[in-house]
Amino acid sequence: MRKLVDLQNIKYKLLYDKPDGTFPNHHPDPSEEKNLQDIKQELKTNNYALGFAYDGDADRIAFLDKKYNYKGDILALFFAKTIKNP
């Protein structure tokens, strides 16, 4: 049985959390490196350990830390390795 983790003490900041179909900040595609500059800056300047960047309808994601940026196929590989055969 897995132990549940208490996530109440996580320090976080939401960037661009108000929907705006004109995309005034940048295009919402996390697979494009240029669209991740703001979150990378937040990781660096505010000392966050992790960052998550979603596209407009949340079917794409990038997972970032201070050193790496994991997207698409790499994340699929990580997730697939955790799946156990029945």
C-alpha cells in the first residue's frame, strides 16, 4: 500500500492562469523551447524545484527542473517504465 503524501506545504506560483484565447504572453505549446522561457526564469530566480507547463487544453505537458526539460516522448517513456504488467 502506498503512503499518501501531504502536499499542503508546497510553495507554488501559477503563471498565466487566466484563460485568454489571444495568448498575450506566448503560444501555449510546451513542446516549443521558446515558450518555456518564463517558467525557466521562475525556476531560477524563485528557487522552485519543479515546473509544469501545459498547453491550452492540457493534452501536452513539459516537466522542468533547474537542469532538465522533459517533454512528450521522454515523459511517455518515463511513465511507461512505471506501468507494471498484470
